[in-house]
Amino acid sequence: MGRGVIGGSRALGVIALSCAACWAVPAAAAKPGQAFRLEYWAEGRCPDAVEFARQIQMRAPRLRPAEADEPALGFYAELAEHAGSATGRLTARSPDGREVVREVRGPTCEDVSTALALIAALAADPAQSSAEPVAPPVHVAAPAVQHTPRLEPVTTQAPDSENSLNRWTYGVGGGLAFDSSIAPSPGYGLGISFDVEGPGGSPARLLLSLSAIRAAAANTETAGGSASFTWVGLRLAGCPLRWPQETPLFFRPCAFFDAAVLSGDVAFGNRSRDKSMTWVATGGFGRIEELVGEVVSFQLDVGVTVPLARPSFAVGEQAPVAFKVPSAGILGRIGLSYRFQ
């Protein structure tokens, strides 16, 4: 894929220059028709820039490629096809800086490019544009119009050789968590996380997360005395699926493994005792996640913790047990992360 003054799906194309010879007239004569420039980027099985420009001019015969720095209509088109569907976005910018943005979805990139070419032709010459029937059903989103003039031309950078859907992405974040298995009353804490997410394009989109968490439970009265606990550890989580793939709000099923230290301070009568135990646990949770602008992620986790060891805490061997780690507990988390594209 590529992008330029006019870009094809795999290489740059400069149709304004190549077509100028076809319509050449004496330099002294004024050029008839409306000048336009096209910036084009496509990914997948999409028409190239030359074909897209031809489709626009076929529907708006008065359009011609701009020469040098003459004032002209500007069209910026982005098309992509993947996983059995295609999307397109067209920005039409008038010489005075006004913009109209339209988005299109359809079954194939050819359908989407046909619809966008018709939209471009209508934007350029609504009175004389020839509207051919647009094949297979295509949904056209409502336009968003901006009237803020641009002080300078819009510039774009060529995309990477791989589309963002085909890349691994990374994120850092934090969250508030609770777990009912680390103390007689739920323990609350803070955590920071580092995430790695696999390429998209299907629901099988792996997310790996490594978190450092510290949680604590305040003094709780039990039959074995008052007890307070601190839990510090690492959590490695894996989420193999993301469903639905195409929407910013989606669900992930996840499994995790914990390695931590659980420290307890138990007081009974005039005696007290501090004890630290190795904590190993596994479990799973469901995550509801929402992406804002593809970079900010809001997360809500609810799940179950299953400790693999169940130590008990008391002031002595013969004293009543203040707390014994249960066979399972409930966990929850609210988190926020930033994704690097």
C-alpha cells in the first residue's frame, strides 16, 4: 500500500502529471473545468489511484487534474478491505478550506470505491454529476461538515508497510482491584500493568498482560483475634479472544497465574504474630473493554481466584485460627491503559 499526491494500493501514482499531457492546451489559454488533486491510500484488494480518479471523472466530466499550484478541489481517500468487509473514508476539501467527510462500508473494496467516487463527483459538481447505479448494498454514514478554514494544506505521512491491523500493539496502564481470598474481608489495592496485543482481523486476538499489584485488608475481628493483611505480587494474564472484533466495545475471556507474598499480622489477647507466606494462585476473569480513539482503553474485570496453597494465620500453634486462605475467592478490577500504535 502507499500514499502520495495520488497513491495506489501498492505504489505511489501521480495521475495529475500523467494525465496532464492528455488534456494539454496552449499555456496561454485558460483551462476549462474544475481542477482537482487526489491523495489516495488503499490496503487490500482495492482499485489503484488511477482507476479511482477515472471513476470520479467519469461521473463529473468537468473535473480535470490540477496543474502546478493552481487553486483546486482536494480529495483524500482511504480504503481498506479485510475479513470479508471493506471500509472507506473520503475527505473533500474546497479551495477555501471547507471540508466534507463521508464514510462508507460495503462487502468489497470495489463497491466502496465506487460509492466514494460518486460522492466525490457529487461534491465537485452536484448539478452535472452522472450518478451510475452503485452495486451491492453499501451503507453510507451521515456526513460530518467542518467550516473551519485550513491555514495550510493538509499533509499526510505514508503508512508503514503493514497496516495497524497486522501489527502487535503495546500498552501501559493501571487499575483499582479487590480480592476476597487474601483476608477475612476483601483486600483492596493498586496495580500497574504492561500489555501486548496480537494482530487483529479475527476474534482470535491474543492479549498478554503482566501486572504488579499491592493490596491490603485493614484490621478485621475474627474468632482468632484481629488480623490485617498485605498482598504483594505479580499477575500474568492471557486473553485469547476479542469479540466482537470490529467494535470499540468488546469482551475478552482471560486466565491468569499469581505469584506473590501474603503477609498477616494477627493479635489475640496480649499476644501478636507477624507471618509471611508464599502465595500461588490461578483463576480466570471476564473483561469488558472499551477503546477510545484506538489508544485509550477502559477495562472492567470480574472473576474467580483459586489459591493453590491455603496457609492459615494464628498467634500460635494452639491458638484459634484467625484466617485460613479459602479454596476460592472473587476478584474485580477497574483499569485504564494507553496503547502505543
